[in-house]
Amino acid sequence: MAVWRKLWRRNLLAVSLLVYILIHTMDVNARPANMSASKDKSPVNNKDENEILPPDHLNGVKMERDGHLNKDFHQEVFLGKEIEEFEEDSEPRRNRKKLIDIFTKVDFNKDRSVSAKEMQRWIMEKTEEHFQEAVRENKNSFRAVDPDGDGHVTWDEYKVKFLASKGFNEKEISEKMKNNEDLKLDEETQEVLESLKDRWFQADNPPPDQLLNEQEFLSFLHPEHSRGMLKYMVKEIVRDLDQDGDKKLTLSEFISLPVGTVENQQAQDIDDDWVRERKKEFEDVIDSDRDGIVTMEELEEYMDPMNEHNALNEAKQMIAVADENQNHQLELEEILRYSEYFTGSKLMDYARNVHEEF
């Protein structure tokens, strides 16, 4: 079963990358594909499933559950909950004003420049916003799987709700489970359930009672909220990428996710960029002791969104991208000039009346 599960997860990695390539081939400005988005579901089923399924993408975490790098990380930790405003509103002048407002908040000492310490403080605040949003969403998700409101959910109760979200008849499934009848699930659904079950029991804090309360369910959906579940997420990622079984990752293992099969130059360029980005992240950030090997401990530290040292390093990297005058700080003009990096939106005529607006 463990071998089948690993093969299944690696197939998902291949599908995820293939979808990424196909979407970027059609629209080079598209955001990276989410694996769940590739499934053909009705709006109702999508909503129900997303409420109770651990998401592939975790805001403010540097890596996706499937081992891909989070392409939106910089924007998530710079914009926090305001990231959706920039996505929905592409009017350049309005976005420029919002970005100026953000700059004045990041500039804590009001000296009209942003230091690494100020950016670090801001990143931690924005990450906390994502944490609080996950807590709010979890309340709704927990209610969806705890209809009797007793504050606890068993694995079987969750399993019924999950299968109902996949289109199975909830009453029929519940009755079959009570009578220990064969549910006649397809192989893919069975594999997903096995993976979820492992994750479920990992989220059951000691002493284990085979029940999840609301806080434990939050850790089940969002492993970044629990040190134990973050460790388990790292373990899953390493297990899927580790080719020699030593529970560590070499550079070649880290960049050897299944490649796309679209036969054109644009797809090949995307593949090359993808490998180049992972190589840079491995060598410059994740491999903290620069020994060419990434341990589970190093990957866990890298993925911990509340790690202040990581936040400071991220702040320095963000400043370095836009620091044209090389003073190790950011001025308003620099942030506006590199708006696409910070917000995902390109601002036209960024310098127009900057000082008057500021």
C-alpha cells in the first residue's frame, strides 16, 4: 500500500506540473495552477469539497503540499489579506495608491525608507493575518463535518462527508459503513482516503482518542498551525522526492519532479525556468549549512511560516530585488517600480506625482 500511495502521489505531481505547463502555454500571465482546480466539479461540489479537504495551497507557506514552490509567496507575505484586492482590482492608479498606503505602514519609524527589520516585522504581521483567516475558515469547515455540534468528529463521520462531497449518496454510504459493507470505491478515491486517514490520525493530539476537536481539525486542514503536523507534511514531501531512501534530499532529487510532456519550445522554456528556480531555492535558501544535502530539519525550518529568522532572510531578499541604489533599504519609488514583484500587478506611470501622493 505504501508503494502504491507513493506512486499515486508522484502521479499527482506529474499531473500538477502538466496542468501548470498547459495553462502557461495558453496564457503566460496566468497564475500557477492548483491541482484541485483541474478537476471537473460542479460549483456546489467544489464548495463542499474545499470546505473539508486539506488545501493544496497554504497562504504564507513557501512550499505547496505537493512539493512545488509557492509562486505567490512574496505577494502573500507582503500583502496579507489585501492580496485579493490587488487580484480583483487591476486599475493601475488605484493600485498605486494602495501600494503607497502599504509603504507608509511598513515604514514604522516614518523615515521614508524600509529597512530589513521593518520588512521582517511586516512579514510576520501579514503571515499572522493568513493564520487568522485560516482559523475563521476552519470554523465553517468544522461545522460542515460536525452537524450534531458535539465538538468532536470521528474518522468515519469525516469519511462520509468527504465521499458525499465526491458525489456519493451520503445516506447510502453511511448505511453501508454501519453494516461494514463494501463501498466499491475506485482506486483513486481509495488512495486519497488512505492518505487523508494517515493525516487525520497524525492530527489527533495525545492522548489519542480517534476524535478531532476544532483545533485538531485546524491542524488537519492547515499543518502550518501545528509543529507536529508541519513535521508530518515535511515527511510526506521528503518521502515523495527522496529516491534513495535516506530521508534526505540532494539537489538532483529536489529538481527531479516529473517533467511535462507538451512538445513545444514554450513548454520547454517553462520546464527550464521551473528547474532553475528550484535549484536556486535549494542552494541559496533551504540548504542552510551549504553541504549539498537538505535534511528534514532544514526543510521544516524553511517551511515554518512563523520562523522569525526566515522572515528576516525573506525581508533581505525582497529588499535586494528592488534596491536599485544599493543602500540596503527600500524607498517608495523602488517599491512602485517593482510593483509586479510585490503585488503581482504592474503599475503604469508609477513615478507620476509620487511625492505629492506620499
